[in-house]
Amino acid sequence: MNPDRILTRLKLYREKAIDKEALEF
């Protein structure tokens, strides 16, 4: 597995979570 890819995926998940939180407000 490519660690860089995992980090990118985690970053995307984090951004999606932030978007969800923003939508709740």
C-alpha cells in the first residue's frame, strides 16, 4: 500500500466530514 495514497484518502474523508459539519449549521 502507498502511504501517500492513504494520507490523501484521510484528507478527503476529513474534508467531507468538515463539509457535513458545515451543512448542519
